[in-house]
Amino acid sequence: MCRVTHAVRLQIRADARTREHGAEPDLITLSVGAVELARLDGRHVSTEVAGGFTGRTVGIQCTVGRVLVRAFGYRPAP
């Protein structure tokens, strides 16, 4: 069982990308502090690829053991 006894702040950032012949899908970056956890092609969490999926959502999933979420907040980037 993984036990986290302190707050973890996950930052999710969407950065627009451009290419020669128009805009590319955005790049989603997940990080905790200065540690980058993953980069995802924004198409995979959008209506154009997922079909019927309207917008992006955030959720918490525990894959091992249990998790207690005391708070969740959302703040758009400045």
C-alpha cells in the first residue's frame, strides 16, 4: 500500500503547438513541482478522437490500496 501523508499538487498544463500548415493539437503536460510525469497528445482527450466526449475532465483514481481526497481545487493559469 502506498501512503502519502502530505499534500500533492498536480499541475496540468495545455500548450498550443503549431506546424508549417496550421495548428497542431495541444500538448498536455502533467507535473508535480518541477518533476514532469507525462506528456500527452491533446487529441486523445478531445471530441475529435474520443467521439462523444465533450470537453476535458479531471478525476482521481486509486490503482492500489485506498485514497482519501480532502480537497480538490481548480484554478486557470494566469
